Amino acid sequence: IAECDAQIHKTYPFNGKVPEQISGRGGTNMNPLIELLNKGKYTSLITLTDGYIGEKTVSTTKPTLMVVCSGGENIETLKGWGNVIKIQR
């Protein structure tokens, strides 16, 4: 798990439980996550987001999936970031 808004606040392994507290919120920039993915430690990226993620400046060839909340950004504006799905109410 990587907690990120405009920067990555912390990373840790997923232990099967939802964290009690998270760092950050708002002002999202996905590029630091893509840079972390590109470093080679990770093989893919799943992002839970509202879709307001800033301008893309970093690319990757690794699989990515963005899950956008039902009240979030239109997924058409997220093309080029990888696979995108939007949760329906």
C-alpha cells in the first residue's frame, strides 16, 4: 500500500485489513506512484481514487488499474493512465 496525495507519505505491505488511519488527502499527483512502480519493486498498480489526479508526466509499461469512486472524475479524462473503471452507485 502506498498512501499518496501530492507526494507519497508512506508505503507498507497489505496485511488483509483496512488501515485505521491514512496520511494525506487532496491535491493528488499520480506521477510519484508511477515513479515508484517503475523502480522495479512492484509489478502492477491498483489505485483507488476520485480521479482528480493531475497531469501525467511519467509513463510506465507495467499494468495499472484506476478504480474511480462513483462521484469522481469522468473516466474519459483519465485515458492514457492505464485501465480505468468507475464504481457505479
